[in-house]
Amino acid sequence: QVQLVESGGGLVQAGGSLRLSCAASGNIFSIETMGWYRQAPGKQGELVAVAASTSGGVTNYADSVKGRFTISRDNAKNTVYLQMNSLKPEDTAVYYCNLKILGKNYWGQGTQVTVSS
């Protein structure tokens, strides 16, 4: 079993910042990637950012968040973070933590991020 516990969502004004955290526990050996996805009302879910466990921890970001969001990992704590700066109303969504182990995806419960204009 794998458990993912997210925190850090909330309401913020445009231009503000939030930091999301996701702590993983359970059978979390051989983690391939840790990352964040989001889903806005009426829209498909999309990748926000992902960090690999190998290849020097290579990261990948959605074009819409490049330069504003930063993903980081604390491997000792099995935690992944998403620092979100210069937030825009279009960043409003439920953000989900994702963990991939041996090709299988695990998801957090989601945390709401609302950016007011």
C-alpha cells in the first residue's frame, strides 16, 4: 500500500504564492517519478510538473507554469513539493500528487488551489 498526503492548498490573490507538499509512505521502494497534476472545472487533467528519481532528478514542467512553479523533492522524507509563484486565476484547480512505482500510478486525495483576480 502507498499513501500520499497532500497539504498547502488554499485561496490566494493573483500574483501570490503557495507551496504544496506531498508526503509518501508505505511500500514506496523503487520510486520512478514524483509529480503534480491538476484538474480545473470542466477541463481535462494535466501534468503540472514531475521530477524523476534517476537521470539526475530531471524535471519537466507544463509550458503554462515554466518560470513560475518549481518542483523539488526531499528523498529522505519521501516528500515532493511544488512552489507556485506569480499565481494566475487560470491556475485555479484541484492539484493532485502523483507517485509512479514500477509503472503503477498512485494519487493523493487532491488539494484545492483557488487564485482570485
